[in-house]
Amino acid sequence: MMSSKIYLLFILVLIGFTSCKNGDGSRTESSGEATPTEGATTKVGTDTDSSGSISGSVYEKNASDAATANLIKGVLPVILEKELVGADSSARRFVYYGTDLNGDGKRELLVGFTGMNWCGSGGCTALLLSSEGKLITHFTVVKFPFTILDQKTNGWKDLTVYSGGADRLLKFDGKGYPKNPSVAPKLAEDPGEQLEQALTFATKPYLWFTF
């Protein structure tokens, strides 16, 4: 009788051990990849950084004002009407930087884009808008950022940007800056990092907006 009880107890312990082992195996397997819950991820293309990890108070200065962003959102569909034909939602994202280039006390707006719709091997598209949202220059083949020089031409600060394998000097001709920076004169010397730079979103926290 005693041996029968011991045998029965052994069987029960064995069954319990097997059940526990299978349960752990299921948890281990399912924990290999986290299952996202609704609202747990930041939608790419919303008015935030791509990771959703940056506090709104630390975005780059002159690049996160909501009213300015709304102004830009309103004019881009008109300015970029042809470029947006057939483009998907990922093309409707931009960053901007506001700076006074002509000393009138108002900030002109440099607007940058990335992605397949706006960039090729030579660089990306950028726009320069007035403080009212009017197009001044539609740049092609630029590699960000822009550097803003202290020297002026026709009352507007000179700009530099990398294009066509070199840093290029962009001067205002009375109406705008060179649309294709790759054919502008090469910069004679490095302007230095102490100067104001625009659209440095590769190294600094910029707010991305959709339109």
C-alpha cells in the first residue's frame, strides 16, 4: 500500500513539473518580439520627432513654432503642386528654420525635405520662403545644412551649402539665390562652425511637420 502511494505521488509530481516547463516555454517564445498595443507607437509623419522620444521644449530654436509651421503647411501644396502628383503620404513631411536674412526684422523660412520624392544622389529639395510664405527660391540638389554668413550681397546674407561635391557660395541676385547650388562658385575657405546653421536636423532635434 505504501509503495502504491509513493508511486502515485511520483506520477503527480512528474505531471506538475511537465506542465510548468511547457508554460515557461510558451512565455519565452512569445517574449521574443513585443506585440505593440494601440497607441503605443508614434505615427511617422505626425508633428513630432520620428521616435517620439524628444521633449517639445528641446527642439531646435527657430524651428518649432506652431503658427509658422501652419503658415508653411498652407502654402506648400500650391508651391509643390507638380511635385506632389502621385506622391504618397511620406512625401508630405518637412522641417523648417526661420532666420532674418535681409535685416528687415522678419524671419525668412528655409524649408527642407527628405526621402525618395525629394532627394537623389546629388542632394535634396529645399525652399526659401518669405515670412508671409511667398516663394523666394526653390533649391535643388542640396545637402543640408545651410550655413548663414555675416557678409551680404544686395542686402541679403550670403549662404553656403554642400552641393556637387563641394561647399558652394550662394549670393542673392536681387530676386533670389541660385536654384541649382551645384553650379554656384565653390567656397574659398571653411566658414567655421561658429556661424549660424539652418536645417541641422541630422545632428540636432528638429520637429517634423506634415502638410
